[in-house]
Amino acid sequence: MPDTPQELLILTGMSGAGRSTAAKSLEDLGWYVVDNLPPAMLRPLIELASAAGSNMPRIAAVFDVRTGSFFADLKDIVTSLRIGTNVSVVFLDATDAALVTRFESVRRPHPLQGDGTILDGIEAERVRLTDVREYADVIIDTTDKNIHQLSTTVAHMFSSVDQSLLRV
């Protein structure tokens, strides 16, 4: 095990709030980014990254409602990983109106809308993500940010190796 704890950034939040943009920005900063990984795979990933000679000192794992029932386990897994690992949870959010506009502009359905409206999907997702949002270390409101502004925000927040400054 290395002398300094492994850095793990959990990136989550509302669909349409900019997770993909934030993940790309983190990759540009040298973070190793994995998307849609079952939360139970976090510990094996950390162990792999901590192995001697690893080139993954900073890992960002992206989680959303697509992980289905695995998502419910995320809080417990993050809590257990905080021992020996520098873990930060970042939640991306935006107003319902902004999210509806984004989904309409790309002409894609919300992952939870089913036969309902985009707003129905957003409301269902907010309910599912309530607990995750409450234990997030950082909440980024992307309502008034374009992709360039969000990338800049992420770059300013996470270009430093020492994530302990983000803890509130």
C-alpha cells in the first residue's frame, strides 16, 4: 500500500446535469475515470490501483440511476471505503426546467420517464437520489453553466492532488 491514501472521487447526480462533461474534464486532468461501474466493484478497483507500480493515483467513478438496485448500496460502500482512502462525493444538479430543456434539446428520453413525461422521470430520479445528495461532500449546480463553464469549474476544483480541502 502506498504512504498516501488512494484518491477516489464519486461523481453522481441528476441525469442531464453534466456528469459526462465533468468526467471528461477529470480525464483531461489525469484522473482514471470509470463510468457505470457497480458500486461493489469499487473496493477491487481501489486495490488494483493501490498495487505497486499502478498508474491510477486518482480515480473518478461515475454513478447514476442506470446502476439500478446497486445504487442503493453506494452509501454503505463509500462509508467503508473512507477508511484508508481519500473519498469525496460530488453531486451534480440543476433545476427541473434546465434538465427538461437539456433533454428536449438532445431529443432523448429521461432514463426513468417510461411512458410518462421528461418531468415525470426527473421527479422519480430526485426521489431516488435524495439520500445520495444529502451525503455529498460537494454539490455543483449546473443550471446556469454551459459545458465549457462546467469543465472550468471541475478543473479548478479537482486539479489539486489534495482533495481534503473539499471536505465540509
